[in-house]
Amino acid sequence: MATDKELSDFLESVERRAFKQAVYAVRRDEVALDIVQDAMIKLAEKYGDKPAAELPMLFQRILQNTILDFFRREKVRNTWVSLFSGLGNSREENEDFDILESYEAEHGTQAAESSADQVERMQVLQVIDDEVQKLPARQREAFLMRYWQDMDVAETAAAMGCSEGSVKTHCSRATHTLAASLKAKGIKL
């Protein structure tokens, strides 16, 4: 079990990297700071009694979930704000106002995509997922930890119980295999 000192030292060691990761995701410093603080509080409250070796992976997962929660809240908030702002102005001008006729999704969001684009995106994501599942277990594990969970080489090596060189080799082989198989299927990323 991690002592208070170990937990404090761990949080201090990941603070800057977690903040940068959150800033890259949300693109606003004050929101990123709130996200990192929330993730740290959740780790301390719910998992402070876990062994110190488990803290990096737990914190990474909590941070990713906190970022996703932010985007979910923003999506709902933006939908309601855009709906209410459109209702007020148009209703005063025209009694036959219909929100569905005037509502336009924000450019670059999923709502602005055509149905064909959404289907194509979902198909590409499914092909990518299928190809990742075909990777050998160690390559898949290293690839997902490094690129999906944003763990660094040392953390991945510790989690996998191998050397940092092995992690780099597994990741390199996985990316080359994925690139070749996706290129063969006509997918360019």
C-alpha cells in the first residue's frame, strides 16, 4: 500500500506531464488544470490505498476518463446553448419558426458530418480495430499502452514486465504491421 509520502511524490512527479496531456486534449489551460486536479483527487480518494506500483496506470486511466467526461459535458452544454440561442432570436421575427429548419451543426463536429461520412468513419474505425486485434498479444499490448493510453516507454515496460527496448521493438513492429495492413486495404491515415 502506498504511503501518503509515496502518493504525494507520485502526484508531484506526474503533475506537469498530466497537465500538458490535458492541455493538448482540451486546448484551454484553466480547464486542463481543473481536469488534472479532479483526476488527482479521485486517485487519492478512491485508490490511495493501492500499491505505489499501480498508481501510474490508475492515474492515467482516471485522467483519460476525466478528459472524456469534460467532452461529454461540453457536448451537452453546447447543444442546449445553441438550441436556446437560436430559439430566442428567430421566434421574435417569425411565428412559424421551426428549429429543425434553422439549426446548423457546428462545422467540424460529428453532427455536421453527412450520414455517408459517418458510416465511412465508422467502417474505417472498425477495420483499424480489427487489425489491432490481429496483432500478436505482446505487440498489441505495447501498442495500446503507448498510443491509446499515452503511457511512456518506462511505464509500459514496467506494466508489461519487460525491458524498454522490448517495448520499443513491439511498438515498432505493431505500427509497421498496422500501416502495411491498412495500406493494403486502401486506408490512408
